Amino acid sequence: MRILISGAHLTPALAMIDFIKTNHKEHQIYFVGRLYSQEKLIQKSVEKEEVEKRQIKFIPFSASKFVNYSFLAKIISFLAFPKTVSKARRILLEEKIDLFLSFGSYLAVPFAIAAKSLGITVVTHEQTIVMGKANQFIASIADKVAISYPETKQYTKRQDTVLTGNPIRFRLFAKDLKKPNWLPKKIENILLVMGGNQGSFIINDLIKANLEKLLENYSIVHQCGRANKIKNSSKDLEELKQKLPKDLREKYFIKEWIEEEDLFWIYQHAKFAISRSGANAVLELSLAPLPAILIPLPNAYHNEQMANAEMMQRNNGALVLEQKYVSASTLLDGVSHLEKNYKEMRSSLAKNQFYQDASAKLYQLLLIAYKEKKRL
């Protein structure tokens, strides 16, 4: 079977690629994705390098986006949309695709439509509690729909959704992970700071405001996001680092992007984290288990990041700080709270059964969908 995967939510897509490559080598996998995570800001995406690292063909693609645009931009996008679908059809035909697996987003919409028109099997998976608009549309035409949480059923009229859970990169649980070579031999009290694969200006600025105070007690690993035409966070933070006293400078580690093997080692050895609350970050932190301060992205669709964060907080694994209220002082108060309670929070996370062998369940759903389509 020749499978085309698209994944705006990259980590579950990578988890499925790893699962299929490891356990079902008979299949051929292709990936369609973005060269830029934010085209307007010209911010390079990590999709291409992460996919090609796995020796999977990466097909660059851009698609019309109808949300958060002006009325005129929406009209232009609407007029260009048929050409986008035609381009998706050509790719499906040229690569002789048998099944399209979507992990949501506007980029997947033309491929779902094109695949449906060509009689190609379509399966979509929703990672978050809240199903996005693009995935709601894809779910309406897909052969099978998989969800990560029971609450997600309310966002689609279909009664045949399948609860698979969210695919997790299996190396998260590995016992043979090596310490990143960019960290010193001896490192203690690691505070992991993450802003998603695009980084977070807000979180970066909060760390800047508290950097010296935090470094007095912690070694900070800071994933700050890649440069774009507005800001080069890595450069700004590096300049600030050079102004620190030597003993503090040696405890601050800045990375635009953290490779997954390095990240998983840090998950296993960090004390706690400060992070946005995308679905995959929350699930991986919960499984690590790594207590966290979560600062949800406020303009996410249906406040989905808040829903993700509150789930982890309900399991006593996180402290949620709303962006509109968070400040340098409230962040420090949050760090003090985690310091006092992290053992109890870590224990609470460890007791919860978040992992559901989702990759295997989703793979079985792909087979069922493909076989049912072939019988028609």
C-alpha cells in the first residue's frame, strides 16, 4: 500500500511513520507538508528535515487558508482553491497513492477532496480535544475518522468515529537515550522551556525578564523557535546570555529546535517544564511524566490549547497560566509552586494511563478503511 501522510500536527505523523516503517515495511510512505510554518513571516518549518531524516519522500505543498484573513484575501484564496485541488490530484496520481492519512489542517483539505474524487481511501485523525474547522470538513468526507479523546465526538455528526488515542513517538519511552552532546557532563535541576515548533515570543520574553533569577536555581534548556522576518529569538537570547556572569552563562542552553532523541532525554531528566499546550506537547509531558507550567496560545480555535492544558491540570500535572494575566512575577510564583509540589505532581501523572497504543490502533483502522474501499 502506498500511503500519503499530511501532518500540520507533526509529531503524531512522525510517530505513525516510525510505527509503519518499523513494523510494516511492505508499505511505501510519502509525506506532503509545508516548507514554512508561517509563510507570511518566512519562518522555516521543521517538517522537511524531520521527514527526510526518516528517508521518506517529502512533497512540498502550499494551500489556501480561509481563516484569520481579510475578506479580500479570502476571496483570492477561494478563487485559487480549485487549482490547489488539481495540483493535489496530480500528486496523488503521479505517486500512485492508495490511501491518504490526514492529521488535519488547511493543507490536508485539497488532498482529502482530490483523494475522494479519485476513489482513494481517506482517513483523518484529530489530535486535540477540539476538532478544527479543516478536520471537521475532512471528517465529513473521510472513509474513517479517528479521535484522541471521547469529548471530540461532539464536533462531528458522524456516529462511527473511532477512539484510537494520539500516536506517540516510541523513543519517548526508550531507556538507552544518550545525553545531548551540547550539554555538560554534569547538569542538575533542568528547567525545560518550549514554545512549540514555531517558538513563542511571549514565553521567550518571560524567560528574558526572569533569566538571572531562574538561573540561580536551575539549568535552563530553552527551545526558542526558528528565526523569521520579524524576530530572531535565538540571536537575541544569545546576546543576552553573553551579558550574564560566567557561572550563570554556563547553565543556559539555547536551541531553535531540539532533536527528538535529545528532547526525550531531557524529558526524562528535567525537573519540570514551561510550555505552550499543544495537544502533542501536553501528551508527551504527561507521559514523561514531567510537571509543567502551561501557557495556552489564546487565539487557538475554540481555545483548544486551554482545553489541553486544563486536562493536564485536572490530573494534577500542570499549573495553567493564562497569557493575558501572566507576568514576570506570576511566572516566578508558578515556578515556586512547581518546586514545592513537583514530586506529588510527577507521581500523579505517573498514575494516569494516558498511553493507549494509538499508533497500532490507527494502523489497523487504515487497513480496515482500505479493505472496505476495495470491496466497493
